[in-house]
Amino acid sequence: MDEIKIPKFVIDLTNYLIAIKNLSKVYVTNMQITIQQFLEFINVHKFKIKYDSIEKMTLNDIRALKNSDIYSFIFFLAESHYKINSRIVKTEHLRTFFDYLFTIKHSLFTEPFKKINAERKIQKKLPNYLSLEEAQKMIDLYDDSTDPIEIRDKAILHLFLTSGLRLSELKNLNIEDLDLDNKKFSIIGKGNKERTGYLNDMTKEALIDYLKVRDTLISKKSNNTLFLSRYGTKMSSTAIEKIVKRAYKRAKIKYDNFCVHTLRHTCATLLYRNGIDIRTIQELLGHVQIDTTEIYTHLYDKNVMDVMLGHPLGKFMMADAKALCA
């Protein structure tokens, strides 16, 4: 979808969700797209193209809507071959929209969504993750390298696999976020929420090795970003994705179904299979809802756990959980 064109009362909602509810810009943008789609549908099918642009819609138009109008839109999504999970997400976007107008802004006198039942709970797809042996290959990939770029890539892989960072979190790390003496670092996660990440010994050493060669990447213009490109600039998401893809290839791991996020899932899976409490993993991954973290309970396998306990990557105690994953 091109430029998002929405009325002012929808802009007010997005500002509220970002500033007050602390939701991520990506989530709010997706909600804007859903509301734009809904209003365009209503403009055509209920108001018979009353407006040449939905930006001109008013709250009186919203007050005129009935439950049947919402059901019509949901049916339209189904007829347009939107998958069940997409329809559920879009329905919840609209529920938030109407709840905001009724509860927060007091702009509506009735609750259009009050009698709209949610569809069945989204079936969560089990995430892809590396086996223990594959994770070990990735960790060991650049152990003997003296190339500054590969030393940098080694530190990146360590942080993904042992701290469970999101790509955006790693990309935005700064030098001052590190506290190597205390083996921890600050992370700005989704919704600008800050949490603390923890470093085990091998990840700390990988970072120390990288910091020793980081100066060779710095350009004339000072840059506080932790991970730099070979030109001394802040790395893009695409560049980091290429680093991970190259590592999969060098480690001879089929990467067709794997991506950067696979490393985060691997970190969480290794933790859970070693008996780490799901609430601890939730905190370390920065998940707001426990439901997001509970997907890892479906990956539990006692036999695999017993094997892992004897593996080098599995040799850590419960007290060291935070040193393995943030």
C-alpha cells in the first residue's frame, strides 16, 4: 500500500498508541493500514463514495456504523483470500480503534465492537531454530580469524546466539551501552523499552576482540555505533542479514528457511530445553506478553535436553541463565 491517508482522529489514535501505550511504530503503522483499508471499504460500500479521500471522513460517519458494517468488512477480507491469522490481526486492529474512540476519546455513544466475537485464537507457527550442533558451528566459525571484518562478524553471531537480540536491537547498540566489567549491556527494544542484556564469558571475549580492531573501521567522522561497516559507518539491516546468510553458508547450514531471527529463536530454545523458567526467558527476550514466549514450550524434548546438558553450549547453571540470553 502506498502513502497512508487517514483522518485526523486516526492520527490522534496513532499518536496515543506510540506516546502513551508505548507500542512500536511498525505495529502502529500496520494498524493504520488496516484502518485505512476499513474506511475505504466503508466509503465505497456504505457511503457510496461519499468522499474522494477518506481523510475527509468525520466522526459522525463512524457513529453511523453498525455491527453489520464491521461484519461486512471481515467477510470482505475472507472473500479476498486473507488468511485466518491476518483477518484476526486486522479485526483486533479495528477493535483497538473503536475502543479508543469509545473509552478514551468518548467520541462514540455505543460500542460497535461489543457484540463482535473474536475469531479463534491465532495458531502460532513454531519458529525455525538451529540444532545444538549447528549453533556450535556458527559460534566457532571465525575462531582463528585475524581479519577485522570476520572478528566483527564473530561478535555479531555471538550476540545473536547467546543474547537473543532482535536485528534492530543489535544494529542500534552503541559503545556506551556496554559494561564489560560487569558483563552486561543496555538494550532498547520494541516500543523504546529498555532492558539489560547479559554476556557470558565467550561473548564478552568476542566483543573485546572486536573492540581491539574496531578502530581500523572508523572513518574520519566519529561514530559511537558499536558495529561498523568496513567504511566506518553504521551497519544497515540488510548488511547484517548478509553477514548471517554468509555465516550459514560457510558453516554449511541450509539457510533457505533460516534468517537472522532464527538465531534469536535458537537462543530461546536452547534456554528452555535446559530448564530455564519461561518467565525468565520472557524477561530476557523483552517480550511484553507471556503468550509470545510460551511458543517455546512446544519445542521441549526431554531426550534432546539430556543430550544438550553434556554439550559445551549446554554447560551452564540456572544462575547463569542471564549470561546466556537477554
